[in-house]
Amino acid sequence: MLSGKNSIAQYSPSNVAIWLVMSFQAGLLNIGGFFAGHLFVSHVTGFASTFGMALVENNFKMALEIAGVPIVFLIGAMISGFFVDLRLKLNKKPKYFITFGIIFILTLLVFIGGVGGFFGEFGKVSEASSYNLLLLLCLICGIQNGTISIVSRSVVRTTHLTGITTDLGLGLIRMLYSSRVQINEFEEKRATLMRLGLISFFILGSAFGALIFSEFGFWGFGIPMSIAGALFYLMVYFHIKTG
């Protein structure tokens, strides 16, 4: 795992475990943002629709605020692109520990800010505080999704289900008609199982998060923060180990 200039796109047991854990974490963050501010944090398409509606209604203040959400998600993807994709293209060792470190710091800020009252009362929509929380969570999702999507050549996406569900449908058709089309059946089956696993773990994270956040409020963000911290530690360890 993480040796030399290799990516974490290989289907090794450790990498598969990382992908599934990150999908579970994404489900937690998404449902946490919904319970806290009544918005899904990784649904960029929905924000684009809301932006269009705000323009039609001449609500330019709201339009600008909504536009900031996918922009922050984009910035997160660009951060992962700089530390991972660009270095892979230059045949250099990707710095996963930096992107995972940023994710950990941001989830720590979400946790501290939440329990400290910076984001207002949990479940009560306050325009300024909810918006700040939303931006932080979107930045986290942008970095996480960008990092994994880059190194897996978009086979693996962990923060939303639209793309991966589409890929699953395409893969299932390829498998059903494998006798009539030329495909690597082993690779296609493996990718299909992985997509099913990612969807399942995202749903599992969302379901578990619904229980946790409804009971503990902002303290629930301690779980994705702990997961992010553990992943950051692993990335630092393997970065040092592999030189």
C-alpha cells in the first residue's frame, strides 16, 4: 500500500478498506449536515438548481451564497488535484497525507465549532451559522472525493451516489451481455462489487449518522472526526514508511 509513486487505486485489501471507510464517513457527514442545517452537503446538482431559482426570483444575495457552495466543493477538488493528481502526472509520489491531514483539520473544526456553539443550535437553521457549516462540509467532501476519484480514474467516488450508481448500472449491463461484447469480465465484476460496497457503506453511514446525530447533535461529528484522524495517521505512517 502507498509504496513509491503508486496510487491507492489498486484493489488491495487495505485500499478497499480505506474506500469503504471513506464512503461510510461521507454518509455521516452528509446526514450530519442535513440534521444540523437541513441541507445535503455533497449535492452540487441541487445547489445549481437552487441558484437558478434564486436568479429567476431576483434574489441575488441568495444566488451568490448558493453559488459559493459548489465553488468551495471545486476548491476542495483542486486541492486534491494539486497534491495528488499533479504529482502523479509528474511521476512523483502523491502527498496523500496532506489531503487527509486537511480533511482531519476541517472535521476537527466542524466538531469544535459545533459543540462550541459557533454554528448555532443544532437543527435550527440560522442563515449565517448554517452557511458556514455547509461551506466547511462541502470543502471536506470536495477534497475527499477529488483525492479518491483522481487516483482511481473515477472508478471510485465516495461522497455522493449519482455517478457511482450510473457506473453500477452500466457495469451490470456490460456483465449481462459479456458474451456479446469484449470486456475484462474479472475487472468488471470486481468494479461492480466495489460500487455496490461503496453505495452500501454510504447508506450505512447515513443510517448510523441519523441515529447518532438525532441523539447527540453536534457531538456526533466526533465520529467522522475520529475516522479522519485515523486515516490521516495511516497516510503519515505509510508516507514515512515508504520514504
